[in-house]
Amino acid sequence: MSLAATYRLGARLFWRDKPMLFASVVTPVGLSIGMPLLMRHVRADGPAAAAEMFPATLAIVLAITAFMNITVALTGRRDQLVLKRLRATELTDGQILAGQISSNATQTFLVIVACAVAVFLAAGVAPPPNVLVVALVVAAGSAVMALLGAAYTAAVPRAELAAAYTMPVFLVAGVSAGAMGPIPLPSWLRPALDLLPTSVVVDAVRTGEPLRATLVLAGWAVAGLVALRLWFRWEPRRS
């Protein structure tokens, strides 16, 4: 029941924060739907171009809705001493963080599903052959990105800098997945970018092959849990 309460709290705060809602939901949704639609109408191979672009835009949704949103939210609650007050209740540290992470991951997954349905209907993109496998990989990717976002708060000195600190993650995720167009990259850099959690999710959506994505996401999940355990801060640095 305690975990369910923190989950519901995270969901309510997610949808009630209007400025953050625009940045973490409206913007990535507009990009993930608008870019495939644009490809559909400006390219000669419209449906094929849209089908190629849509998986890449999922990296943007994961980087913004999952990663950036929870980083900004938890950093703000940390600096406002909300997390410190929650620790004074009967909730354990694990319940507090698990509720926030799972809530954010759920909202991200729902946003991606809504975008996928819109693109399939409006851009003429056929759904992947193994929808269930793809859905499980996307759900796992949402959870891992939310977990990494929570761990990343340790690097953010104060709440007003949280959004700016997440921008490199957004840019790297978008470039590595091809969501920002064909950008030439050094040959030695590509193997590293292909191991990003956003990249393996995009690759699994395109190919329908979940094994590699599962292994890479599992590795990132372990790294996120270790970082969360070692470096997550419950109070502002000034205290």
C-alpha cells in the first residue's frame, strides 16, 4: 500500500505540473508524431520514410519524458525538502524511489503508446510484426531511463539547473538514434552510441529482435541501481 501511495503521488504530480507537462509531454509528443508525418508528405517514399523515422523519435520521448522529467522532479523535491519529509514517514527509501520511478516509467510508456497509435493511423505506418515484444522492450526502456534519471540527480547541484544538465543526454540520444537526421559521426564512436539504452530500444522496435536490447538494458539497470545506492542525495548540498 505504501508503494502504491507513492506511485499515485508521482502520477498526480506528473500531470498537475503544467510547465513541466508541456516540456516533458507535449514537446516530445509533437516531435514523435510530427516528424514521421512530415516524412510521410515530403519524401517520395513517404510511408517507408515515416516508418524509419518514428522509432528514432522514441529516443527523444525516452530522453525527455522518462529521463529529464524525473531528474527535474526529484531534484526539485530534494531542494524543497519534500524527499527529506517523506523519509520521516513510515515509507522506506526504496518505496519512495520505486514509486517515483515506476510512476514516471508508466507515464512514459503511455505517451509512447499514444504516439504509436497516432502515427500508425495518420502516417500509414504499419505496426511492428511482434507488437507484444516491442511493447515489453519499450516498457523496460522507459523504466531504465527513469531509473537512470533518478540516479543522475546526484550530478545536479540545484533544481534550477536540472533541465540544462539533462540536455546533453537528450542531444546524444537523439543523434545516436538518427532522430535529428543523418549526422556524420566518427567510426569509433558509433559502437559506443549503439549501447545506449535509447539506441537499443530504437533498434528493437525497428528489427523486432529483443535479446540484445534486453541484455543491454539489464546492464544499464544494474549500473543505475548501484549509482542510486551510492550517490543519490535526499537533501540539498547546502544542508
